[in-house]
Amino acid sequence: MLPTYVSGAIIYSNLLMLLSIGFTFAYLTAKVPNFAHGGNAAIGIYVTFTLVRIMELDPYWAILFAFPICGLTSALIYKGVIQALKRRGAGLISLSIATIAAQMMIFASVNIYADYMRGQAGAYARVFLFRNEDFEWLGLPGVLLVSTLLAVSIITVLHLMLTKTKFGIATRATVENADLAGTLGIDTELISLVSWFITGGLAGVAGTLLPLWFQSTPYTGSLILMSVFSASVVGGMSSIYGAMVGGYVIGLTEVLGTSFLSDQLGSWVLSYRPLIPLIAMFIILVRVPEGLAGIAGKIDLSRIRESASSLSTFARRRRGDRDA
Amino acid sequence: MIKVNQLDAGYGPIQVLYEVDLVADAQQITVIVGPNGSGKSTLLKSIMGSTTVYSGSVTYKGRDITARPKHQVANMGIAYLPQVESVFAKLTVKENLIMAGHALEREEFEARQEEVMGLFPFLKERLKAKATTFSGGERQMLAMAMALLRKPEVIMLDEPITHLDPKITSQVVDKIIELRDGLNLTVLLVEQNVKTALEISDKAYLLASGRTMYEGPSQELLENPELGRMYLGIG
């Protein structure tokens, strides 16, 4: 049996990691930060709400529905906003603002949906929590197990996709040099479109699990975006592996840090929870401006291999001397 | 094979090329020379569909390819090796080759990979090495291997020997000649190393300030002291 705040920290970190991977992946392929990413998580939250409150299904079915719905939403944003504006010569600032506009539209739609649910279906959809609908296994909350399993599975699948499949290698090639990829006959626009579908789907999946542990509202998607952004920046914005570590660092810091500070200073600290990831981001970036992925990039594997080889030679010689 | 007709092109509102004409004949080396900023690389990029074309046309084997998306131009049989970043540095040699042959079936890819390994044997031992560990000359060789793997009919090379040391330069030059004489490819070459480029090519174009100043046999340009002195620093 884990303390509640530890379970919460792990669940939150798992979900933040999925969201950060998506945010970074979308940025790498289109070179635009997708501020509508939190909107996809909000859609995921309301898919769970619909399934549990309206259709009276198990909340975990939402994963299957949210992935395609949020994937399509994200692909639509790419095709209808990013690609269309890029063709008209829009720069990074215009494109970023356009994704904020898309986020506002999703936020408004989710609010309308929440009110519609209350008016038409009689289900209160403005604040909800589904901990009671979750299962338990060996005293552990189901969402802790499912989110961990999901995070590990998705990371494994993404890693295999990026390193072992033609599409994945083409994605890495497009991320590194889209112009060169185009001259080799790779349809880089298609690669970006599919990547945005996948990232939207991941945000939706993360969103479906949020109401199983955290109180959810139409604002949840917008609020979590700050943490997602911090985790991605801490990760370096240049690698999904950096985003994974960034997600965990920010997730654990946010939940455990808030819990620690509220114990020490009082419950008023809880209101300032969204500040914690920003402060953590600031501290980490002061020390490592290129983010955590930058540290990994600086590790010279060949030198480590050389040192390991010298050590093993030394150990062999010592053993030989002893035996003699 | 490739025909550029009265092309006005540039980048967004900045025009670089003015009424440029070019004909690259089959199985010949056509070289484009000229001072820095004359529009040589822009001409190659315009053929690949990477620039803004204001007027004029580009045709390949009689088909209009003006301003087509570059992946479509590439899939029609035109390979392009850019001046810099001609390989994916973060990918391994094998992955670079997979990208070059991404449209091929596995068996065909393996067969073609064997073929290019025959032309560039050093790649065989370094399939798992990342391209970032390669020298400039080795990267050019890998870029050529990637282009040849796709069995193009036309190969466009943007300054392949400009920044190489003399020993590597001669190896790359030999490969360029082999592209024409051994593999019967049409080569369109942009090069700052004017003397070498004119010596190995059949036909030359001299560009200056985005306009064509000379069109004709390479040997004639090489022996023209006036143009050589004015634009190329030779003669």
C-alpha cells in the first residue's frame, strides 16, 4: 500500500510524460509548439466522462475511443491550421498563436459540451472525479497500474517504431532535415500529419486517465499545459527521450514538492501548485540550458567504452598476476 | 533531358534568377559555374521545386515539373545532393541508405545496396556507424551512394568538391566521371572549383547576378580568358 501522495505523484508523472512526449514530438516534426495539446487532453477527459456517466461503461474503454478522436482533432489542426498557414508564409510566432486559438476553440467546445450534458442528460459535468469507478489490485489503485503499464508500453512501441520501421526512420530523418528528406522522395507533410495524429492520440489517452485520480473540469486541459510545456522544455525539446525524463522530473517535483511545501508552510501553498513546474524549469535551465537531452548528448559513449575496455584489461592482468 | 526555359525564380519576394535557360543533355556532365551569389545553387533548387518560381518553366523528359513538390520530382528520377547537410548525420549509414531507398521493396533494396557497396566499399564495414562520425569526403561518398541507390537518371551535385582536401577531391571527381561514363547518368554539376569542373564536363553555363553569361562547350569557356578573368578568377 503506497501513501496517497506517492500514488498521485507516480500517476501524474506517467500521464505528464505521455503528454510531454506528444508535445515534443509534434514540435520536432512541424517545428511549432502545439499549445492546443492540452485541449486534446481535455477531450480525453470528457470521453471518459461520457462513457462513465452517460453510457455507464468501464472508464478504461475511453482509451480506445479517445485515441482516434483526439488524433483526428490534432491532425485536423495540423492540416487546417499549421499546413494552411505555412503555405501562406506564416512564421513561428503566427503559427504558435494559431495553436493558442485552436486551444481556445477546443476549450470553448468542451465547455459547451459540459453544459449540454448537464442540460440534456442531467449529468453534472463541470467538476467530477471517478476514483470510485476505478478497480484496485493488491491495494493499489487501478489507474496507477494502468498508467504505468501504458507509459512503459507506449514508450517501447514508440522506440521500436522510431528505430525499426521505415516510417519511424523517415520521421527521424524529417525531424533532422526535412529538405533533404523531401529531395529523397519522402513526403514530409504526410510524416508530420501522421505524427500529429499520434501525438494528439497520446494526449487523449493521457486525458482519459486523469479523472480516475484527479478532480477534472473543463479547465484541466488548459492548466496541465503549463506542466507539459515545462516538462518538454526541461527535456530539451529535441528528443522524445528527453521529454520522458522531463515528464517524470516535473511530475514528481510538482506533486511531491507541493505536498512537502504544504506540510512545512501550510495548505495555502496548494493554490500555487502551477508555479512549481515553472520554478523547477527555471532552476534546471539555469544549470543546463540545453535541457536534459543536452546532458545525454554530451556523454561520449566511445570514451566510456574505451574506459570500460581499459578497466577490463587491467582486471584481467591483475587476475593473471594473482594466478601466477 | 532537363530543360529550363526563361526561368524567373527566387525565395519569396527576393528574386535571384532572371530569364535563365538551361539544357542538360542525357549522359553528359553539364556544369554551372559563376561567382558567389550568382544563383547557381538556386537554379538546382528551382529544378527540385524548392524555390518560388515567378515565370518560366522546367521540363524533365518533356514533362512539366515546374514548382512541383520536391518529393514528386525526386520520385520521377532526379537525385539532388545539396551543398551542405547532404546526409542525415544522426542516422546510421544503413538508415541513410534505407531512407534513400524507402520506396523500394526489401529484396530490391538489398540488391541495390549491394550494388552501391561495390562502388563505395568503405561503407560496407561502417553500416552501423552514424554519419556524424564521417569526414566531409566520406559524407559526399555516402550522399552519392544514397543517390545512386535510387537509380536516378539525373544526378544534380551542388559543390561536391569545394571544401575537400586535394586527395579526397580526386576520388570524388573520379566518381563523378564514373557516374557519366560507367553508369550513363546525366550529371548537372554546380562547382566553385571551376578549372576541375570545366575539365571533366561536356557543356558549361556561366551565371552572374542571376543571368546566363555563357552557354557552350566547357573547353571553350576554359580557354576564354576574358570571361575567365571577369567572373571565374582563371585565365
